[in-house]
Amino acid sequence: MPLYETVFIARQDISTQQVETLTDDMTKFVTDGGGKIAKVENWGLRNLAYKVKKNRKGHYVLLNIDAPIDAVKEMERNLLLNEDVLRHMTLRVEELEEGDSVMMQSKSQRSRRDRDDEDAPKEEAKKEEAPSEETTEAAEGGEE
């Protein structure tokens, strides 16, 4: 079955319990359609980049889904109809992410990993640019 990631943002004025109920409802639509939910992450109440329907914050929830397209479309239809959902987005992915998503990792883990990823290409470029010791010795010997 195809794999999907869905993120939805619920209104700021609903309780955490109501967000969990909303998540369970969306999970039920997927499981009733013959799919399964691989992972659910509640990212909590976060600031929005701009006001959406007079809300400055929203409850973010990520769902990793392994389901047929009909089940996902039914879930999306219900997300559109639900008044508590401000925005949602579903993406088809090649494989589901193992472990915590980037949003759930601590800031120190993310920055360390990002620095490691940025340093790797720089180190390779330095190795390519630096002449080997044999070349420099031969050039010095030839000049004298």
C-alpha cells in the first residue's frame, strides 16, 4: 500500500483531550478503510507563521499512514469538514521515517546533526583542493 504523512493543525482554544479525540477519529477513518497508522506524533501547541481564522497558535499532529488512497481521501474529507481543523496537508512518501521526526528531536540533537552534515562536504572539498605531500616536495626540489 502507498505510504503517506499527514500533518493537521487544530484550533488553539480546544483542549489537548479534544485534540486526542480528533486524532483518534482520523485514525478510525484510515483503519476502517483498510489501512493502518504507523506513527502518531503530537507536536503540541505551536505558534503559526501568520493568523489563520483569527488563531495565532495551533495544535500540530503528525500521522504516518500506510493505507489505500480511498481511506486517505475519506480522512482528508473529514478533516475539511471538521471546524476544529485549521489546515492539513498530506504527502505521499517513499518510506516512513523511523524514530522521532525532526520536530520532536531536541534542539541540540538537530543542530549537531546539521553541523555534521554541513561539515562533511567542506572536508571533502578541502581534501581535493590540498595538494599531496609528494607533489609539493617534487615542486620544491625542482626549483632549487
